[in-house]
Amino acid sequence: MLIHSASQLLTLTPEPQRGAALGTLNMIEDGAVLIEGETIVAVGRTAELLDAAPPEERLDASGCVVMPGFVDPHTHLVWAGNRAAEFELKMAGAKYLDILAAGGGILSTVRKTRQASLEQLLAETRPRLRTMFAYGTTTVEVKTGYGLETETEIKLLQAILALDAEGPIDLVPTFLGAHAIAPEFSGRPQAYTDCLCQEMLPAVRAWWQESAPSRPLPFVDVFCENKAFDLEQSRQILSRAKELGFPLKIHADEFDNLGGVSLAVELGAVSADHLVKTSQADIAALGRSDTVAVSLPCTPFGLAENEYTPARSILEQGGILALATDCNPGTAWCESMQFVLALACRALKLTPAQAIAAATINAAHALRLADRIGSLHPGKQADLLILSVPDYRMLGYRFGVNLVRQVVKRGRVYPVP
Amino acid sequence: MLIHSASQLLTLTPEPQRGAALGTLNMIEDGAVLIEGETIVAVGRTAELLDAAPPEERLDASGCVVMPGFVDPHTHLVWAGNRAAEFELKMAGAKYLDILAAGGGILSTVRKTRQASLEQLLAETRPRLRTMFAYGTTTVEVKTGYGLETETEIKLLQAILALDAEGPIDLVPTFLGAHAIAPEFSGRPQAYTDCLCQEMLPAVRAWWQESAPSRPLPFVDVFCENKAFDLEQSRQILSRAKELGFPLKIHADEFDNLGGVSLAVELGAVSADHLVKTSQADIAALGRSDTVAVSLPCTPFGLAENEYTPARSILEQGGILALATDCNPGTAWCESMQFVLALACRALKLTPAQAIAAATINAAHALRLADRIGSLHPGKQADLLILSVPDYRMLGYRFGVNLVRQVVKRGRVYPVP
């Protein structure tokens, strides 16, 4: 199939875009993409590629931007129930950590998720995945973390694998048993930390090798924050995970700086996520590392807070910046990477081009998938978007609606009505 | 037709909701709406109304919220071109009024709009109207103001009338010849003010009475702001418009407080819009009046500014608060009233229920249409939404996507895929 006559074809770069390089779109005007099966075989100008496909296999993208599908590298997409009632409370002034301390917040989602059957979890998650896909996300990372005990955590991994198998969107799993202190260990964070290290991580590894032997191990992530896991507990969990062969991620500096970023860099974590209260020293450490800084601007927005990731500092220090939705029922129920881009331009002071690169190639790097997705180059998976607009800067400039006309996933075209 | 089994049927009130009364949803659980032709004939519980329609004329809304269609009472929807390039500049620090002073900004849209044919304007505006409708807006106010001379301003009124005739969305026209100082009068705001009063307003009135004799005169609006029209010029324009029989609106306090709100109250304007820099004295004046305070939170959001309408003060003083998109190419290209609600909860500290009432019945009042739209009561136009969610608080809680499943406009059902 040939997608041709795109007003702007954004190919980006195969490499992640570090620091000042962020925003390199490598734009081809009147561009075309030749696809065979699930794979891109050529990109170039329409005039060069038009004869490579017969007329019945051509898709006209005139008046449209064609670009890589969004990669959303941080979500908590599998949960049961909702927290709409809590939302009203929060808007009236209650804080996330206060609600957490009172046994509400995340623990109410944990209760509902533990009670839910696998089928129920799949049924509640599918509409969220459909929405993500319709808004242009072609690969999404999904964390466990609403089980907080082995059985439910494995049920969540099963859900992620089952939804990935259903397609069309690709799901990338992360084990986040260390999302909060399990209610059974209330007031005993060290005991839950020991349980994670001694029982849960080995059990997850064994289950994975039995159930999904052909897939790489999932990421292991930890919520390094006051009232969750302190720096030493985070180190203990991540070190144990590393020893077991898991690749690492971390939630750090959402509300307080406990030093999680430097820990992530020290342990070679693939990404460090949130990064609101990050210090200059930590930003410098990120800049010297390959750990991707994943900013989640929907979270401060969702909480009506005004402090966001110091993105421009991260870029000045040479860091690799990515963007994600953080889609979750507590702080940010938003499936749309397009909204993340619009917010990132305003709150993080990114240009539309920078936001696009952070949401595609750099986000792919945050999942160690940059060899396969995140840019449009021969040999890569044919995951791309056809926007209903002719100028990429409409992403960012316009907000609150969907500018995707069609999603192409593994070479197959899906209309977005 | 009977729409039945709605998880929550929000009927609201026929009256506008003033001050502390804002947020009165008058919810009926397991609710039903009986429609004949274009008109609501009954609302109640499903059990009471089910037999009123044969099975083939029933629409099952189980698991859904049913509520009035959104009324968007402030937009600049008819324009040509876009200002995506300017968006990047703004994110880099340039201010709206600086761009205006440099002859860019709004005047670049004026140039393109003057050059555009009526057909071209219709073609560029239709997709915006389709998006608004898909996101649940069933009536939208649309201002002129990108002509700034009689001929183009009348072309814009023609466009509004033509798009209204096309349907399904209803358009309500406003003449905003006083949107900025016309380039021909650069540096001579008083001369343009005199031209508006002596030539343009009478010409518009004569054209209207010739071209749309069956319709009430459009609103007349003025941008009362530094570098646009000062308080005395605003008074001159609005007084002349009132003398000619036009109902009045005003843009006030977006960037500076010039006293426009008190002028609006004094002249009996239907609404005063923007209201960011509004003083306590002006808020008190609003509270004693029937002038609706229309807040446009997408505009500070679009400009990446942190100051919003003091909505809670307006409510404390007994004001009538409404919400609108302000959809325009310069500061806020957003068609979605759902996003306005999500932003209003966070930035204006409204509850979801308050935001819903501000975007329906109070917004209808801001257009003097509350006798016909804005709530679900017998005799009113059957303009309503069927949401894909069972709890109205999902509006506000969730953001960046579309929760509308079907739009019912004048009794006809339109799917939203």
C-alpha cells in the first residue's frame, strides 16, 4: 500500500532526540510511505514513489499530515470502577496524599479491582483502549498496581496480555506491585517491601516465564514518594528486580523529591517518570544518562496544580524527554496524547515539533522499542497517523478535540469517524 | 419517540440558576423523555412513560446520562486561514496585545477573511460546526468581527445565516464590527467608532431587515479593552446599537479592567463576557443585574496564562454564570464544551453539576433563548445529549476526549461514532 500526497510527512529520526535535538521532524512535503504487509519499505516524495503501487493500493493523504502513531509510555489503564465522587472532593481542596492516608484514593480502586473478574477488567478497559486508538495511540505501556498482592497483580498482567492479543493497539506491560503500600501491610511499608522482594517479584517472574515465555520480562516500576516507598525501599525493590532480570522504571518527584531520579540513573532504569519536584542535580544526572525523562502533564492538570515538569531545564541539560498520559482513575483520566501535546506546549513550553518527537520516537525509547516504532523508516512497523489537517502545528495549537482521520496499525487502515 | 432507561436524566430548571442555586440538575434516575416532532412533551421515570411510545419508537439509554445539549454562547467561528505559526511565537513569550499592536494577530485573520469568498468561508467553518455538534453543542452563538468594514461584516452575517439554514446545529448571530480597530483607521479609534455608529450599525440593521425580516436583530458586541475600544467608545457604540433596537453584549476585562462590566449592567446588556480582571465592585453590580457573566476559560488556557474568571466570587454575589468556548483562531481554537467543563472545574473551581448548568440553561439565558432551549421540559425544543457514561460527574472528571454517544437535535437522533 502507498500512502501518498501528504502535505507534510513527518519521518522523525530513528535515534532518540536528546536535549536541543528534540523537535527534529525530518519533514517531507508532498510525502509518501510505501508499506508491505506490516512493514514500512520506503518513504520519500510522492513523485518518487507513486509508481511503486498500483492505483487500487493507493491511499490519498492530500491536505493531511502523516506521522508516526503516538506511543504512550506511562498509563495505569487496567482498573475497575471510577472515582468521580472523589473528583468533586478534590476540586473542593482535598489532596491526593491526604485521601491516600485516609484509606481512600488508590485503595478504593484496589478494592474494586481485586473484586473484579478478569472478564470484567477486560470489559472496563476495552473502551479506554478504543478511545486511545481513535485519538492516535498505537502502542501503550500499561502498569499493574491495583492488586498489591500476587494473585490480583497476576490477573492484571493476564488482562494486559489478553488485551494486547486482541489488538489492534499494542500493549507493553509493567509490574507495579510497588504502587502503594498494600492494605494488609498498612503502617508497615518495610514488611510490604520485603514481601515484594522475597515473594511477589519471584512469583511474577516464574508466572511470566511459564505464561509468556516468548516475550521479554515486563518492566518493574516503583512509586518512590512519601507515604509510599522511601528511597531505600525503592532501591531494595528495584535492585532485586534488576537481579531477577527485569528492566526498570520509577515514579519519582511527583509530590516530593526523595532522590528517585538519581537512583534510577544509578541502576540504569529505562525511564524516570513524573519529575515535577526534580532538583537541578537530578536533572544534570538525567542529562548524562540514557534514562528517559517521562513527563506526565495531565497529572498536575488533573489535580488543578500549577507546577509541571521543568522540561526546558531537562532539555538544556541534554536529557531525553518523553510525554505520556498517565491515564488513571485518580488523578488523570485522559486517553488522548493529543491533549498531552496541547498541554505540553503551554505548561512545559515545548514547541509543537518538540512535543511530537517526545510523544513518538522518544516515547518509543522509553519502552526500549525505538528499533521497531516511533519513526517512519524502512524496516519499522507501519504504525502511523493520517491527520485531518495539513500543518503539524495544529497539534498543540488546537485542543480538546480529535484531529486524527485514520490510524494505520501494522499496515492496516482504521477509519476514525 | 421515547428515550428511556437513562441512568441519570438531568432536566435542570426552566429558570436561569443564579448564585448559590447554580448546579441544580433536577436529576431523575431511570429517566425518560417523550418527544413529538421537534418538541419535548413529557419527562419522568421510565416506568411512568414507557407505554407512551410503541416499542419501535423507543431509544434505550440504559447506562447513559441524558441531558440538555450544550449551548455555546460565545464564539468567533467564521474565519479564514489559521494562526498556527503565531502559536509557536506565543508559546515563546510574545503577548496577544503586542502581536495586535504589530499588525499581526487578529489583523492577519481579518486580511484572510476579507479575501475569502462566502463559499470559502462556509467551507472552512463547516468542519468546526461538525466538530462542535459531535462534542454535544446544539446551539452556538457566532460573532462577526473579522471584516471590520461593512461589506465583509455583512458577508459574515450571511455566512452565519447560511450555516444556520444548513443545520442541524442552530447558530445565533452577533455583530462584532467593534472587535478591533479596522486597519483603515489605525491609530484613529474614535474615527472608527464614529464610522461604526454612523454607517455600519445602520447599514447592518437595514440589511438585516431586508434579508432576515422574520428573525430578531442580532446581538451587538464590543471589545472594551486597551488597544481596542475604551470605555467611552464602548458606551458610544453600545448606546447607538441600543437606540437602533439591537440587544447588547460586551467583551470586558480579558486583559485590563476598563469598567466594561458596569457599562454592560447599566445598559442592560444580555451578557458580559471574559471577566478575568473584573473588580469586586463590578462583580457586585453583576450580582444585582440580569446580565449573564460568560466565562471563557479556554482563552487563558490557550494563552498559557494562570488567571481565570473569579467564578466563585460571581456566584457568592448572586451572579448568573455561563460558560462558552470562545472558539477563535488566535487564542482558543477549541470546539468542545466538554473541555470547557473540565477546565471550569479545575480553574474556576466549579463542581461538575455547576459547570453543566452554566453550559446549558444559563448559557441559553445568555442568548435570550431560555424559553426554548437549555433544559428538558415539556414544550421545549428536543435538543439533548445521550452520553456514553452513567454518571454526570464524568463530565469534568474525565478530559480531552468525547463522552457523547448520540446528539438529539430538534427530535432527530444523530450518532456520534
